[in-house]
Amino acid sequence: MNNEVDAKELTVLGQKYAFATVSLVLGISCFVNLLGLEKAILAIVFGWLALRATPEPLLQKHRGWAKIGVSFGILPLIILPIILILNFDRLRELIECLSKMSGGR
């Protein structure tokens, strides 16, 4: 019975390590394409899954990876709206120019 509990804890711990790794990779990759906010959201979700206290055992070794992944995931969600708000007039001009280039379609 004790071996079954240990095996289950190791399986859950392995999942949490995987979640932390995926969170870090997605957090880093969301800077490759600034409009790729789905990666940022996934980085936050997987980081949160890795950092949860339940189910046991707690993540110890890759906890930093999960925190960095969550942080990197939050940054584009903050930076992109700020860039869009600060450049709203330029964005409107760009859309008008693109519309003229495509023949107004």
C-alpha cells in the first residue's frame, strides 16, 4: 500500500515538473510573436498547475521555472495593451494605408 502511495506521489510530482517546464518554455516563446497571447495564457495556466499545493506532493525543484514561466506569461498581457493604447493613432493610420493598398476591400 505504501508503494502505491509513493508511486502516485511520484507520478503527480512528475506531472508538476512537466507543467513547470512547459510553463517556462511557453513563457519564453510568447516573446517570439507579440500577438501570440494564447502562449502567454497557457504559460500562466501551466505554471499555476505546477505551483498548486494539491494534489500532493509539493513541487520543490522546478518551482522557480514555474514562477518564471508565469511571470513571462503575464508580461505580454501587460505590454501588448500598453503598446496598442500608446500607438492607437498610428495603428489607425496603418489600417487605413493597408485598406487603400488592397483597393478599399
